[in-house]
Amino acid sequence: MLLTAVNTFLYMEQARIVKTAFASKEERAAAFVMIDLIIQGSSFFIQIFLTGFIARRFSLEYLLGSLGLVLVFDFVLLIFAHPAFAAIAVMMSLRRIG
């Protein structure tokens, strides 16, 4: 429930920042397409080549627990770089790739 609440807050903040960063709907859509392309490519690469190694090296408990650490990092980044679009793009990417 806490993760859903945090993700909802981040989504609403992302929508607000993107709306101020790009004037038209087409520019916003292009930005999201580029972010999704990076996320999907990175996720594919990690799942194919790195997940087995990471899971053996660190165990699943640490991998699952690292999501909280990523969210903390995201909020720290958001505090210091607000309202920069690049910061929210990096934040979205790290959270979704993780």
C-alpha cells in the first residue's frame, strides 16, 4: 500500500513537471516514447544478461529490498533537482528498470 501511494505521488509530480517542460502534447509524447525506449532496452539487456549473475551474487532478499533504496534515492534526487525534467526522467527510469 505504501509503495502504491509513493508511486502515485511520483506519477502526479511527473505529470506536473512534464506539463511545464513541454508546450505541446506531441513533445510530451515524444519525451515519454524516448524514456520508454531507454527503459525497455535497459530492462531487456539486464534481464537477459545480468539478472542471473546479480541474483546469485546478492540473493533475492537484497534485490527485492533494493527497491526501497531506489525510491529513497529518487526522492533525494527530486528534492535537489526539482523541477528539472532530466531528474524526473532519470528517476522514472531507475525505478522502472529496477
